[in-house]
Amino acid sequence: MQIISTLIIPITMFGVMFSMGLTLDKGDFKRVAVYPKASVIALVIQLLIMPLVGIALALAFGLSPMLAAGLVAVAACPGGTLSNVMVHLAKADTALSITLTAVASFVTLVTLPLWINYSLSLTGTSATNIDMPILRTAAQLGVFTVLPVSLGMIAVAYKPVLSKWEPKITQVSTAAMLISFVVLVMSDADKNLDGAASVVVPSILLLLSAIVIGYGLPRAFGVAKDRSATICIEITLKNILLAIFIATNSLKSLEASYTAVAMTGLMLPCAFLVVLAYRRSARLAASI
């Protein structure tokens, strides 16, 4: 099973992030200047507030160091390409969603290792204290996130026709990674599924917090409804594949992936509810 966590999952992660790069260009990063208030609020929620919520939930439920690290990893992860699709379905601000995904994916190279290490320092006892090498983890994330995204952007800039391959690369890489992960989980199904069940309640509370904070805070600061809905979906739909990669490679712990397992079945229904609520609200506003 070691070949799955050390070879197959990293390779498929590289493929997923390369395909994301095929959908981006420099303009997606420059767009932060177009939406300064919405972008700053979204990034503060994504990179600061949600990891703190994850840590608070981990402490409140007395999670083990690895379960806590897995919960915080999910909370601190950026959105993925799925969030861009859901924002498009909601008829919210797709351009803002793409910008947030792009910027957060680069910034988490630094923030993710820091948050995970902090959670480990808070939840570990003197006998079980665990440290995750921050620089090594950042370098590892760089190789499997920033590098492939950058290569994808460079490739599509020189050969735009490559963008047509993005859906296939995404589908194949995502399917291969998820299948590999399922095989890994099922290698000790009883233990792993019981472990995933133990973080269902914290995961639900994390998602509810993401929805309330992701929409409520931008609205409180005067951000338009469509952009607030965009931020909400972006905060709710995390890049779960990145959380799985961190658990199996950086932390080398299947236990740390239990939250990712639980969130896989919870995130999409919650995001759909947000989409439906926003579209209904938009229709009602248009009919007045």
C-alpha cells in the first residue's frame, strides 16, 4: 500500500494541479485589484478565520493530534476548480471565484504548513508532541501544487489548444487519485470508516461555519450579494484532494485524512443548497 501514498497519489495530485493551471492566466491574479474588498475579505476568511474555526472545533471535541491536523488541513485548504463550476451554476461571479482559487492556491503554500503545525502543537501532549517540518512541507506543496499550476499556465500560454485537454486530465487524475485513496482506506476498512465517522459532527459544524461566515461577513462589509454568494461557495467547497495529499504524504497518516473522507460526502450537498438558496433569492429580487 505504500506505493499508493508515496507514488500514485503524488503523481495524480500533480496532474490535478497541472490541469488547474491550464484554466488560468496572469489576468486571474491581476483581477484582485478589480475586486479589492471582496478579494481581501474572502482571503482573510479562507486563510485566517476558517483555520481558526477548525482549531477551535478540534479542541472543543478533544480530537487526537492527527484528527485535529486533518480537520485544520481541510479548513485551511483553498477552493478547487469544482467551486468555480458551482459558482457558474449559481450565476454568481465566476471571474471572482477563479481569482480566489488561483491566489489562495499559491498563498497556502506558506499558510497550510503553519496552520497544521500550530494545530499539532496545541493538540499534542508532552508525550505525543508531533512536529511537521514546515520548510520541507512547504517545499513538497510547492512541487505538487505551485509547480504544476505554473507549468500548466505556461503551457497554455504558448499553446492555447492545450486547454481543450483540461477536462480529460482533470477527470482522469481526480478519478485515479480517489480510487487510489479508496483502496488505501479499504485496506483497513473498519478502523478507517469508524475514524471518519468520529469527525462527521466537527466536519458538519465546519461546513455550517463556512456557509454562515462565508456569506454573512462579506455582506456585513457591504459586498454585493452575488460576490458574497461566490465567496460562500469558495469557502465551502475545499480542495479535498489537496487535504488527502497532505495527510498521506506530508503527515504520513491515514488518520489525518478521515476529515477529508467525511467532507467528501458533505461538501457538495451543502454547496448545492447555497446555490439553490442564492438562485431563489436572485429570482425573488428580480421579480420585485
